[in-house]
Amino acid sequence: QENKIPAIISCLPNCLTHLKTIVSFTNVSSTQKKEAEELGVSCFSWEEFSQLGNSNCELPPKQRTAVCTIMYTSGTTGE
């Protein structure tokens, strides 16, 4: 959610060795993108992120240890 992005950005200095990209299902302001990018983290709205699949870019080599997904849920889907 948009209102969670500032909290994530404020935590970035503590997790830069692991976190490289933030994808929000809601909008990301240009200020928030700039703040994240200044710390070396890419920040996208879901729409922007999904459009990246249409670009012709080279993907980094796969490594078993390089895959990580962090998912937040408000708990509205059950326990």
C-alpha cells in the first residue's frame, strides 16, 4: 500500500545488502522512487513492474541462493 512505502524506505539503510527492489501494488510517487534509488534500491508500482516484461533486457544468471520473495498481507485472507 502507498502508506507503507515511507516505512519501508526508512528501513532501507539497515537492509541494503539484501533488498534490491520494491514492488507496490499501488502507486509509487516520484519522490519515493528517488529516495529508494538514492539508496541503490529500485522502486516500482505493479503496473510499471509488469511492463518490464515487455522490454528486451538481459536477465542476470540464476543462482539457487539468489531467489527471495517477501509478501505482506493485512491478514484479511484468514489466519
